[in-house]
Amino acid sequence: MDMRFTPDELAFRDEVRAFLKAELDPALARKVRLHHELTKAEMEGWHAKLQAKGWLAGNWPTEFGGAGWTPIQRHIFEEESARAHAPRIVPFGIAMLGPVLQKFGSKDQQDHWLPRILNGDDWWCQGYSEPGAGSDLAGLRCAALRDGDHYVVTGQKTWTTLGQHANMIFCLVRTSTEGKKQEGISFLLIDMDSPGVTVRPIVLLDGTAEVNEVWFDEVRVPVANLVGEENQGWTYAKYLLTHERTNIAGVGFATAALDNLQRVARAQVHRGQPLSQDPLFAAQLAEVEIELMAMSTTNLRMLSLAAQGQAPGIESSMLKIKGTQIRQRLDVLTRRAYGGQASALPTLGNEGPDDAEEALSATATWLNNRKLSIYGGSNEIQRSIIAGALAKG
Amino acid sequence: MDFQLSDDHRMLQDSLRGILTRHTGEALWPALVEAGMPAALLTEDEGGFDGSGAAIALIFQELGRAGVALPLIPAMIAAAAFAQAGQHAEDGAALAFADAEPGTRHDRGVAISVQGDRLTGRKTMVAGAEGAAAILVTTADALWRLAPDAPGVTIRPYPMLDGQRGADLILEDAPATRLGAIADFGGPLARGVLAHSATALGAITAAVDLTLDYLKQRRQFGQPLIAFQALAHRMADLAVEVEQARSAVTNLSGHLDADPALRDRHVQACKVTVGRVARLVAEDAVQLHGGIGMTEEYALGGMIRRLLAAETAMGDADWHLERFARGEPAFA
């Protein structure tokens, strides 16, 4: 056993740090740190810089134009990027669709879609959840009926993150109502510019509109856009969710949030001393830091298993629960550290007190990060997955 | 970064597991000695052949899982401390470690005082004190070597919570040899914390496995207990926390030889995490079992008692959390 990074890994970390120092605009990093909404151009610009370096798709094999990083390299990149407040890589094309196409897509689909993800020609979003299909995702009803060499899609998707920027959406659609509900689902790629597609933003508690509702009204989709086999979409969906969860621990985000909280706690005054020296607050801060120290190693242990080709199973569910608990706890403490100033209303934008911007971002983060324990399979769903596996084992 | 056991450590683990299935009771100790387990806990300089964090963690996890109650931890700490002070103990000598005191939570020097090179006062829960060739004793800020047959030394033995024999050590102007400041012996003491934590981790996994088996077998309302979501989700939470405890032990075992400030943060984090999880598992394992979990006859009982004992060994979670929060060394 050796917990140190290898010389190669350390050299890679240095290279990542140097890249971030050279390429990350401080004004952009500040927006990320304060959880301001980024423009589409800002996100695309960051993607382009990464792609120029060959680092946009660290998780893809080199044969598809990815960097072919080891799990440890990906971890290093994610942690360093988060701590530097770099924009996160928009996951829908790179982290989600890419691996599915590489595993289940046809050669034509791979040749056509994968380069377009890397060069930014397409912005993908994810059409999974529906108003009636949240945790019970397989209960989805958005229907795709075969009509010659097209499917005709009618139905509604919701919680579509950054769908307002997307020109393409990968969707789970119902192609059969016979048998088990999981057996009538297909995985379809739909052009958002098709007639019959409507996108409407959903404003959230923090005032942002990062998620959307998407309607399909008899939208015609070429059969060539079916991934894999008809009615086998559930298999691909589960594969995608597994990939979605490999960085679900969010160690980098939690580390950045801890850095920030420690900075705030040193600056805020309590009984004439820095808040960081208050025994009660310091103990709470220490508790969450210690939780993160352990979780970070749990994450590395799981990555190390993944590096040996062992597929993530309930480990990713465990990391999702613990990782989101830690991040939400950090959000609570950060808000609390700001005291009364944290009552500024995030949706007011610049109308609050001049110096309340940071406190305001703490509240916005608290509100926005309620999503962490809900999305990607709620933490309760993860507990059921873990318990189900334990019951069988 | 590599979390795999080395080939040597895998062989050590296999050998230990074999011994633990073949030997129990009185026969266990000689079998462990013959297989070189005590020596595996010490470095070559200390008279052993390994002494790495990985070896300590794996040995005590196995012993903790099997519920072995032998005073190996005090012997290891004392042997390492004596060796560091240039006073090697005889090979295989029984050694004890007197740390806890009555009248205080985990402070040192409350019930014991020093005059010149003589100690007066009381230490408690001294595992392996009976028959020890030498005892390592802590005072407010120093470590001492004490001969049990020295004048002014009284040993009052009794059984302890974890199944071991312990004793009160009563000292009246007893002569002892000062080894040095506690602050300079962070290494041997950190290894003690690792050993206690790994023992607890072994007991944690044993208790969680037993609880899971019970939930799968026991039926109520026509269903196995694991089919009830309230219980299933508690079981899932336990599984998550077990991984936290495992990582805390991994972190400490991987940082035993790191610079003292970093090593001590992992000592403290390990005690906080494993202590918290040990108590959670002790409570939830009983609750998930129901009444059967409270009976002396059932196998869970010994695990619960060992978990409680591990929680307070060498400072509990709160004590170490405070020092972590203040940025203080683990031992001073």
C-alpha cells in the first residue's frame, strides 16, 4: 500500500496547475466561485481551451479523441479544477452521451457525433425525467411511434439542465407498452431545432433558471438516431448513470467549499476573535473536514478499483450519499458563518448591500445545492440500491 | 497511489486468518507468537521485521474481527517506545501501557505526579499489567519505564469491557526511568491509535455483517426484515459509514511515517471517525436486531463491548476533535 501519488501523477498535477494558472481568466474564476450563472459563450470558451490542450474528454479513450486518463488522473484534474474555480465541464456530451455511444453506438454514430461533442458543434442535454417519472424513471411515458424511417415523438421531459443552450437532446422514450416497463424503453437522439420541440425555463429557489421543461409534439426523428437496439434503452440508461456517478463524490467541489469556509471563518468576527477560533464553530468545521478526509480516500479507493477494471457498483451510491451530505453540510456552515448578512435575497442581483455579494453567494449555493441529494437518483434511492445489493449479497 | 496489500502482507493476512480459524483460547497466543505476529508489529530496529502501518492495520483488523482479547497493543506501543529510548525490551517480553487515569476524561497527570524519578498516584485500565516484564507509564508530559516489582508498585487486576484482563496501577513513590517527553514519542503512540482503530474496524465489520445476516433471516409480518425500508435504509447508512471508518484507518496507516504534523492530523481524524462509527454501529446493531441483540448469549454482545472499549482507548472522538480543531499535536 502506498498513498502517495507516483512521480508521474505529481508531474501531471503540476501540469494541470500550470495550465489552470495560464488559461483560467481570474474574472471567470470569480464568477464560478460566487456561483454566478455562466453564459453559454463562457462555458464554450473553457471547453475550447481544454480541447486545444487535448483535455476536454479526460474520460474518453484516445481512439475516440479523448485523453485516456487513468481514474487517478481524472481525480487530480477534477480536484485541481474545482479548487481553482474553473468552470465545470458540461457533463451531458462528455461524461454521459460519449461513453454510451462508445459502448453501444454504431460506427456511423460514433464517427458523426463524437467529434462534434469535442469541437463544440453540438450542445447536448439529457431527456430522462418526466413529470410522472422521477425516482421511478422506468415509468416514463414520452412516446416514440415508428413511422417508416422515422420515430414520431410526443411527450414531456423535465429538469432538463442547460437545455436552453442545447441543440441536441438524448432521450429515453417509450417504444413499447408491453411486458415490464423497463423493457419498452429506447435511447433516442433528438435535434432540438426540429418542429414540435418547445423549451420553457423553470426558475429555481436561487433565482437561476438552469433547468427546463421540454415538450415534444409529434417530433419526427430519423431511425438512424436510435442508439443500440429498440427497447434496450434501459440498459444504456443504467450504463450512463454509472458513468454519471463516477465523479459523484464531488471531492474537488467539497474541497473548494471547505477552503472557502475556512477563509470566511478566519475573516468573520465572533466575541472579538476570528470565528475560526470559536470552539463550537471550530469543532463543527473540524468534523466536516475530517469527514471529507475520509470520503476523499474512499473515493480514491473506489477509483483504484475502477482502474483495475472493476465496475463501480454500490460504491458509487455510497459516495453519492456521503459526498452530497458533506457538501450540503459545508453550505450550512458557510451560510451560518455570514450571520445576518446571509439573509440577503439571492434573486435581487445587485440590489442588495454592496459588500453582501459573498454572503449572497453562500445563500444561493445553499439553495442550489439542495439538488445534490435529489438528482442522479435521490439519496433515498441510493440507500435502496445499497440495501438491495446487501440483501442479495 | 496503490491501495493493494503487498504480496508479503497478503501472506501475513492468510497466515493470520488460518491461525484464527484453527486456534482459540489458551492455544491462540503461542500460535500467534510462533507465526511471528508480535514481531510483525515492530520494525527491524525495534527487534521485529515489519512495523509498517499496513501490517499493523491488517493484523489488528483480523484480530478485531475475530474478537481476540490479547494485550498485543500495549505490548507493541511499549516495545516501540522502549526501543526509541534505546532501552530495547527482551524479545517476546510481556509489556503493558498505563495511560488512562481516574478522575479525568483523557487528560494525563491528573491522578499521577512526579517527584524526581519517582511516581506517585494511580493509573487505570492497564491491559496486561499482570505478569508484565515492564510497564510504559504516561505522566503529564513524559513517558516512563516502570518495573512491576519495584518498591511502591501495587497491581490490582480485574476483567475489562473488551474481554481483556486489566488492572489499576497504584504507585507510592515508585522509582521509574524517564524515557523522554510525550511529544517526542508521537510515532509509537500513533501506532497505538492505529492498532486500536483497526481493531475497532474489525469489530465494526463483524457487527455489521452479523446484523445484515439477521435482517435477511428474521421474518416479521411475513417478510424478511431487510424488506422494510426503514430498516434497509439504516443498514445502507451503516454501510456508508463503515467505508468512512475504513478510509480513516487507511489514511492513518498510510501516514504513520509522514511528517509529525500531518501524521497527527490523521491520528485525530482516525479517532474521530472510527470512534463515531464504532458508537453508531454499536447502537444501530442492537436496535436493528431488537431484543436478541441485548442478550449475553448472542454473538453481538462481545462486539458491542469491544466497540465501546475502542471508542475511549487513547482519547475519545471529542478529545481528538478538539485538538484537531485547535491545530494541536495528537500527543503532548
